[in-house]
Amino acid sequence: MRTVLVTGTGGAGRTTTAAATALAAARRGRRVLLLTTDRGPAPDAVLGTALPPPATAGRYPQPPGVPWAEPVEAAPGLWAARVATGEHFQDRARDLQERGASLFDLLGATPLDPEELTELPGAEPLAVLAALRAAHTAAAWDLLVVDMPAVHETVRLLALPEQLRRYLRRLLPAERQAARALRPMLAQLAGVPMPAQRLYEAAERWEAELAAVQDVVEAGGTTVRLVAEPGPIAARALRLARAGLALQGCRVDALVANRVLPAGDGGDSWLAGLVTEQQTALKELYEEYLTDGITLCELPHLGRDPRGHEDLGALVDAAASTTIGGEGGAVGIIEGEGLADELDGWPATGSEPDAWTVEDRLAGDGVLLWRLPLPGADRDALDLIRRGDELIIGVGPFRRVLPLPSALRRCTVSGAGLRDGALCVRFTPDPALWPRTP
């Protein structure tokens, strides 16, 4: 199943772009599920269809573990639903209290009543991740389109499964198995009951669920679609976010320039300045993204906020994509339904990110070079720390802990540099650890 995660700068029209992408694919005969995290009226207005509330009597109308209400058919082949963030939090909190009942008794704690389980800040990312996994498990659709939060929040959200798994491995390492065998004896010595076995089983279940979500995020059919209203501020914000997505290994399939004004319009009015600013920004975006093989799609400004099937259909019909492909890397223009063309034949030419490769330069330079593509990264925003067998890389506010390939663990870091959109880290073999040649 293809998955398209639609994100972008604040107010750029992520919900509209996600709905138009879903509609374009549904028109081509695909079964599409559109999920939105927007709790306001925007998704209902854009789709022209009222999305039902996600909860009924405090529980999911869907089977347990499916964090959205029964999807509504917004158009032929297109179903839509809102992610049930609050209900997902309540469901998990109840489960945690039930599994940890003996521990709460040991501590003398009083469990919270159901009506006290109000959603806490930070609950939305976990609900979105659960929705991604549930949609893939159901396998009832050909395409999943997710209306994600703003781009910087999305980068952190996509990094969450790997981070949480790392925390679990550090806090509950494999050696805990031995502690389980000692627990009955410790309970007799202490004279109090020890935490229940199912509390440990819950941690294992969380790790398995996070691994399944990480598989979805890293799958070859999962891509990120960026949305921005052309302008200098949006271009800078996208550049940093794009570097953060690359750090997480996420693929960007297209950049959608939304609310594009007709070139040449405005005359001597105040619109002329806005049109000129947009065209200047578009030229910069074309030069930056097309060079890396990322399709650009333009959605016109309708002169109003899109509302209902008619306006969505107008956007789909008017969507024009520009891509590089074919012989000699020629530039091609795709008129009409440009939002759907990038979904066909994935992976397209040039759309796969460069591999994180280790280059053997021992013969010439005496080093091994680890090349990590980070398009959009700025030299001043990079941070690099070696810690044991791990490399901690920071790009602005984003950070990732990468395990070193086996060959590099026997080396020391001798330098690093940013060249042609890639972080190149040089490793010099440690004579005490590197095998000697006769």
C-alpha cells in the first residue's frame, strides 16, 4: 500500500492538498483512505462532507486499536476519517492502569476514573502513529493519504518510533529476563508483592508496536509530500525541514506550491508585487528541488478557500507538475491531475534518496568516508558527536542517534564536512583494532 504523508508550513493548505491528492487518486480507480489530524471544521468544509466525531460513548466505533471513527465515503473510491487523538489516549491510559494495577496497589496509588482521563499534551503523535499502523494492518485500501501536522512537528513525529524504541532498550535491556526469575524470591524477602508480570509484557508489546510503526515509516512505499505557499520565508523553513526528513531517511516525492497566482496578473495594482514575489520564489524552488529529482506541482489560487467536491475537482484538473526524467534528464510538464502522476510507478527516476554509503579511500587517503545525504542542511546548523559505537547527528532542532557500521566502529573520527548536500564523515582506522595485513 502506498502512503503519502502531507505536511508543510503553517497555513499553506495541507488539508486542501491532502484532500486533492486523495481525490486525484480515487478518480484513477484507487481505493483511498484520507486521515486528518485537524480537529477543526476545515476538513469537513474542504471535502464537503461532515466527518463524524471519532468517539461514541467513550469508545471507538471501530475495533480496538483503530484510532478513528468509521470512515465516510466523501467521493467514489475516497473514504475519510479524523484521527481520534483523545480517545486513543484514554484507551491507552485505561490499558496501562489495568496492567499496572498491582504496582499501583504496591505504591498505595488510587487509579484515575475514566472521566478523569483527559488528553495530555503530546498525545497526538502517538495517535497518528497508531493510525498509520492500523491502516496498513487493515490493508483495505490502495493508498493512504494522511493530513499531517506542520512540517517541523511531523519530522519529530516520524522520528518518535525509533527514539522510543531506543529508550525502551536502554531502560529495559535484555538482562531484565534474569530479574524476572528472581522476582518471586525478592517478593518473599521484601514481604511485599512485586510488579506483575504483565507490566513487563506491556513493555515488550510497546516495543513490538513501535517496530511495526517504524517499518511503515521506513517502507519504500511511504513518502512525504511538502506543501508551501511560494515565498522566501516558506523556502527557508522547508529547507531546514527537508534536511530533518533526510536525517530520518524519509523520502520526499513532491513539493506542492499552493495558491499560485497567475503569472503576469496584477498590472499596476498591489497584486503585481505579490505575483513577482511568488514567481521569484518558484524559480528558486524549481532550481533546488528539480535538481534533486523531486517533482514540483503547482495548485492555482481559486480566489477563495476551496469548499466541496467542485472546488477540489477544479484543483485536481488544474494541477500541473514539473519533473526531470527520460533521456538526458529532460524537463517534462504534466498537465492536469499532476497530484496523482507522482503516485504512479513509484519509485520514479531520481525519487529514491541516495544511500548512506561507506566509501573505501584507504589506499589513497587512508580513510573510510561515510556519506550521509542531507539536502537543505546548513553547515552552521550541523552538530556531530561520536559516542562509543554511535554517531549523534544534529541538524538544527532535529537529532538522530545512528549506530556505526561495523567497519567504522574500529576507527576514530578524523574530520567531517558538508559537500554537495551530503555530510561526509572521515574515519581513520585505529591501529590497535584494525586487522593487520601480512
